[in-house]
Amino acid sequence: MEKQPVSEASLVTQRLRDLRVRAGHPSLDDLRRLTGEVGPRAVARSTIQDKLSGNSQPSLDQLIILVRACCLYAQRHDVPLSADLADLDQWRELWYQAKGESADRSRRAQDDEAPPLRTATADVSAKESHAESRQLDVDAPSTEDMPTGDVGKGQSTPLSTLEVAYRARLAATRQRDAELFRSVGVAPTYNGVRDAIDRAYELGMIPSSGCRVALPRTILNVRFLPGANGYEEFPLVRLEDSGPEMISLVDWAEGEESVDFLMALNTAVQAIGRHPGDDVFDPTRIFVDLQSLLEIAYALSIGSEWQVWNRVTRIVEFHPPQWVVTEDFIVSVDPSNPHALHRSDFQNDEKIRQMLDLEWVDRQSFARAHDSAKGLVGLPPF
């Protein structure tokens, strides 16, 4: 039997399958998630399977999104790809050939505005973080159907390309920030803590005086100060009581491990006669609580979950599991119970009693936050 020639349409499918294999064979779920990062929305899993099986041919937009998704998967898994497989112009040419058309330069220009793919041949770190995008089980729309906006007089251009680029950059930034703050509690290091505190200060999440967490089983607090505020050594860590006065500095030199710092902290607590005993003293908890403080402050700074408190100022302390102290408020971090007490009411006994009478209030957490907040603004803690 004479071998049938391969159609141009089949070549698109075959080449797309080949790219998937050479990129490390991402699963359909991987591709669905990644298309949500490189395109305006995620392409449905069933649609991806349909295009890869050859049951139907992808639109040009779908093809470019799938190519970008495969290349992004390869980049994140350190899989080298040849330049031709990542060349979007070649993919467009192949698609137009399959349609029996010549590539239209004006239509290419729209796609060329999108951020370039970072392949293994690009001079970009393979460690770039990525974010989980909200997945919509629908096909990616054509750019021809998207709204346009004015750019100067008599001009219009698709908004989708810029919006997609912005959303992708924003998602990557959010993910990097989340990983940075999470690392403080999961695997604390000198550089990790330093970068997290500096980032929090840069974003206005904490004041220039830094933030602090309670030292378990003591009446002490551990304050972390951002290096961006002019302090020569960082992290500059100090012990404080309920007020802002420093009791002792705790040295953490660059290159020292977190356990070295914890031993120095243990020594400092013992030296001032505040050590509660080895059986109950667990200073490792400060990193977990610092992680929680930073994550809460980050959520507040972007209006996530606690949107009602968009007026809340920078966070100074976290008293788990329920209350944070800001520059002006004591705030509940329970999204279902958004309550706050302004500094003008810190000595209002009636309001304090009303707060403590609420069934959902963690009284111990609130009491610690209240005492600390009063000390920070110069009021008697009791």
C-alpha cells in the first residue's frame, strides 16, 4: 500500500506532541495549570487532550499558549530545548501552512508583544518561581474577540497582551514573596530572614522599627529590624519586654546557622535571669510565629481576606493564634470575625470587657496582645 502523505495539519499535531515529549512530558494537568500562567486563562484539560490527540486542530492562540506552556515546563525542570522548538515564528508559520495561508505580519505583531519565553538557551535563572493560577475549565479565547483600548488618537490595540503579561508577572511576584515568607518558618537562615524582613519593610508591611514575636514561656519579645532602615548589622535582633525598650542584643552573624543564633538567644535569656528551664523553653517557635506574622501582614497589605481592615497600619507583633498588634490597632486575624480595637480604646475597660465576652475570642491571645499594645504606646501593661 502506498504511504499517504502527511498533511500540514497533522504536522502541527506531531510537532506539538514532539515538543511535549522533549519538554519532559508534562501531564495534562500540568499543561492546564501552565496555560493559565502564560495565557489569559487556563485551557481545559479535555481541550488539551483533544488537540494533542489530533481529533481537532488548535487555533493559533491555543497553539501558541500550549507551546509556551511546554517551554515553561521545560525551563522549570531544567530540560534543554532546541531553539527551533521554542521559536514562536516557526510555530505560527507551520499553523498558517496547515491552514493554507501565508503568515500575516500584523497578526504576528500582536503575539510578539507578549513577554519572550525563557528557554534553556536563555540567560535566565532556572529557579524563577511560579504561581498557581485560578483554573477555569474553558478554552482560551482568541485575541480577536478581546476588548481593545485607545492608545493615542485614532489607535486601538488589544488589551489582552499587556494584561496577560501583567498578570503573569504579578503571579510570579506573589509566589516569590510567599515562598520567601514561608521559608522563615520552614527553613530559617540568616539570608532568608534578612531578605524576608527587608521585603516586608519595602512593602510597608512592618514599620522601620521592625516587628517582633513573643518568646514562648517568658514575658520577653524578640524583635527583628530591617537592614533597609540604616542599621549596619542585619539581622539585628534584640530582646525586649512588653514595652519597646531593649533588654539585650542577640548576635546573629552572617554565615552562622539558625541553630547558632538560637543558642545565642538561649544564652542571652539565661544571662538576664529570665530562662524558664530547658524542659519548657523552645525558642525555635519564634521562626514559625515570625512566618505567620509576615504572611498575615502580606495578606493585609493586598486586601486578601481581611479587606475590611484596609485602613490597618503596619504590623508590629503577632500573638497566636488570633490577634496582631499594629501601630494603631489590635486586630483579629480570624477572617470570619473581623474585629479591631483602636489605640484610643486600649484603656477603655468597657470595650475590653465587651471584647472578652465575645464567644469566639481567644482570651489568652487577646490579653497578651492587649498588654503588649499598651506597653508599646507607653501605657501601663496591667
